[in-house]
Amino acid sequence: MTELQTSLIAIGGTVIVGVFAYNKWQEYRAKKNVERAFSSDPEDVLMKTEPQLAQNESGSQEDGSAVLPQGEVTADPLVEHAQEADESASAPAMPAAPQKIPLVDELIDFLIPIMLEGPLWGEKILPVIQGLRHVGSKPIHYIGQLENGSWETISHGFVYTNLCAGVQLANRNSALNEIEYSELVMNLRQLADNLNAEIDVPDMQEVITAARELHHFVSEHDAQLSINVQAKNAPWAISTLRSALVRQGFDLRPDGRLIMSDGDSILFSLVTNAAATEETTSRLTLLLDVPRVAPSRDGFGAMAACAKSLAARLDGAIVDDTNQPLSSDSLAEIAAQVQDFYRQMDAVDIPAGSARALRLFS
């Protein structure tokens, strides 16, 4: 081995050791940066949001009926129907009246009357309809007419004189199509035969046209906003960061997302933008699913406040998806656009965060 080769090997070994030591130092700095950022009292906007966020969502009443921001109840035919009862429960001696929740909605469902030959108990109906709850990705709900003429969800312990199936016309993925419609009608005819009933099938072309129009609206209003927090210097250690965020009120989901909720509903989420094998990240992204969060919950305001708090704690900068800085004025402008979006949804009786919007934007 020549002297030159010996020197090169020695230099190469030094470089390898140096790179290894540098990587370890970066990992150590990343962990310490996060620990230092969250070592102070965590009582800030991550836990204590604006006063209106502490209130329960006002986009729906306790009975589940959709409410406009002004407090006016939307008037929808067949909308006051009860939530599905536990189908495995035995019929009670004195059944309580079902809860009022709008499972069938004429604005987003098309209705198929199922005319019974004679009155039937809920216990006879439920096992038959249980096998037909979806067509494609579209849910199917059923309501029944009681002997007093009112329409309710089908429950144990009640007698029904007629039924109605409500099939959702569209969701985020697609509109109901001709193949799904044909499959639905075939299965509903079998269901009707099992109940000694007849079905009144609507015109396919009218249904498909309505489905496409509704899906067009959903596509145009499928708004998801993001705010990013970019590290100014060293990256952050993901394991330390996640545990710190959980302590701040985020809920860590199995898919790696971190969820901030106000009660039982998601307000916004956070992702670390790191692969499963990566130990550090230089970028956090907060996401707001706009049509699924009612205006009264001020989801964008809460998300922006959280981003500012994270940026301050972690020595980061608030940027958009193209790494352009987002100033307070820029965030205020986006917030105004969000309010315009909410008004557009109200104008077509699909208030953001309402039961109707949650079904469509699923």
C-alpha cells in the first residue's frame, strides 16, 4: 500500500467519524430544542382557545336538526327522524319515543317509498334492512310511518304502516352513478319482497342528474386550509415533539395525525411531514377541513392561534405551502375569505358543520 493510499484511508475514516458525530449532534439538538420549547407552563392557546371555542357547537341543536348561524331552523321535509336504535336490543315493555335526528334528508337524499301490505313491528323490519345500508360509498337510511302518521327511524317496539329509504346522492368521492342506481333498485326489490311490500322507483335519469349537480357543489366547496410552521434553524425531534403536543391537548391517532378537538368534534389536525423512519422534522402542517367545522367554532382562528404559539415556542416561521411567510394581515385576509365561504354554504341550506354538511363532506 502506498503512502498516498494510507493517507486517503485515514482522511476517509476521519470524514466518516465526523459525519456520524454531526448526525448524533443534530439529533441531540433536535430533542433538546423541543424539550426546551415545551418546558414552560403549557397554559396557552393550545389549551385555552378563544372564548367562543369553549362553547358547544351551535351548528346543530340537541335534537340534531340543522340550524343556521342566525338561529333559524332549516325546514326540511321528512327531516325530523330518530337515530337508529340498538338493533340487537330486545323490544322494551314500554318503548321510549325515538330521538329526533335527521337520517333522511330530501335535499341530499333521493327517497324511495316502500309500501307495506300491512303493519309490521320494527323487530320484523330491522333484520331485513340491515343487509342494505350502502350502495357503493353512499349510505342508505330508512324511516317508517307510525300508526299516528308521523315518520320516525325504525326501532324495536314500534309498529310501522309504511317505510321509506333515503339514498345519499353524493359525497366527496363521487356522485351516485347508473351502475349503483341499478344495483340499488335490484336489491330494494328483493328487500320489498321479503317484507311483502312494493317500491315506487324514481326515474333514473332524474336521480343521476340530481346526484351530479350535488356532487358539483361538493367539489366546488371541498375546501381544506393549511398553515405551516417551518423550523428556522435545527429540526425538531419527532418523538419528543409528539409527546409534548399530546400534553398540550392534541390527540395522537393511529395514522400519525394529531387532532385538536373542542369536545367530541375535530377542530383541526396536525401532521409532522415525516416518513415513518425519520426521527426529525423541520415542518409542521396544521389542517382545517372548512365545510366540516361550524362558523361558531372559529376553526381557522383557533388553528392560526395554535400556529403562532408553535412558531414562538419552537423558533419557527409561519409559512404557506410555497414557503411564503404568512403575516398577521395575510391570516386576517384568509379568515375573511373563510367567512365568505360560510355564507355561500348557508345560502344553499348546507351550513358548514351541520349534520347535512358532515354527511356530504365525508
